[in-house]
Amino acid sequence: MQTFQFADRYQQQMIMLEKSLTQSVLSAQLIQNYLDAIYQANSHFGKLTLRIGKYCDILSRLMIAAKLSNALFITAYNPYGQLQSIQNNDLAQIELRKQLKQYSTSVYPGESIDPRNNWPAESSYLTLGIDLPHSIRLGIQFKQNAIVWGGDDAVPRLILLR
């Protein structure tokens, strides 16, 4: 069902399944929520806003300046979409930041925002220079349903992990 509903996005590779998956267990509504979300981060070029499938000029400039060719947007908040306490989310986010710093010195604080305000904003990180396989591993390790990842074209893609 999800594959048919989002067929054009899959064909354009704006939604991608982690390679071991043939179909996502996530509901069509949840996937749509991820597609509609606003992913923002603060950088030395100013605040950037990522939208799935839309070129981001500031992301492009950041990658060019850092001489890196990819970017990961990720959170450790609310594993598998299950609301957690602020304390548990913050502890997981601290651990995520430590791990991101092992891969890159270009780690920017950010936030994942539901434009309809049906889900609380989640503290997140934009990290440059983490390839897709490592990004997927981090998303799986921190029990996320999906991550946002982009290559040198500066177009964010939704990577479904479940």
C-alpha cells in the first residue's frame, strides 16, 4: 500500500528503504508526516530548513565549505515513535551527539518540527560527512523509524529504517 501511494517519491528516490527492507511497516500516515515535517538546523551560514525532495542552498554551501559530500539529519528522541520522558530523550540525544562527533566535526543542532503541531518538536542534529551506510546504522542503533539523508545534490531524502 505505501509503495503504491508514494510510488512517484520512491521512483524519484526521495523516499528510500534501508536495503534489507522490501516494504516498510510504517503506516502511510506516518510516512506522510515525515514527508511533511520541517527539519531545521542552525549553522554558521544561518538557519537552514530541509524539506524532503527540495534542494537546500544553505546545505549545499555548508557541504562545499566543509569539502564534504553528504549530510545526515537525525534525532535520538522518541525511539520507534514512542513518546519518552524529556530526561530519557535528552540522555539519548547526548549519546547520539557523542557518536556523531566521532564521524564529523560538522555537527549542527536542530529540530524536527511537525507543521500541524500534532507531535512535539524533537531536538535533532544535522551532521555533515556521514555516508549513507553509517547514517543508517546510527538510525537503527538509536531505534529510529527513519532518518533524513542527502548527498552532494543537497536534496534531503527520507530513508525508512522499518
